[in-house]
Amino acid sequence: SEMCIRDRHSLAAALARLPEQTQEEIFLYYFQHLTQKEIGEQSGWTRSTIGRHIRLALKRLKEEMEVLSHE
């Protein structure tokens, strides 16, 4: 399903609130379709650490998007 422009805008705004390292991991994983292992090799983290980073990032993104939708 296509995200509507408003959703995309709030996603971008929410992403911008995350640490740069986290933005990078999300970008590589979801947009460049790298595996967690590949991202780990690039950044020097283990695959399980990257997995945890991504899970936490998604949780934070969801919270940020909820905050933004009420502003």
C-alpha cells in the first residue's frame, strides 16, 4: 500500500529526530535492502546489535510519529 504524502512527511520528520547512526541503519536496511549482517560489517557492530538498533529505532519512529500527529 502506498503511504500518503502526509504519512511520508511525518515519517521523514520522525526520522530526522533520531540519531544519525540510527537514521543510517534504517536507510541501509529498508531502502538499500542490506542485511543486518552487512550493515554490521560496515559499522563494526554485530548482526544482533544492528537488529536491536533497528527494532528500537522502529519503536522510536512510531512514538515520534504519534507525537507529531498530535502537534
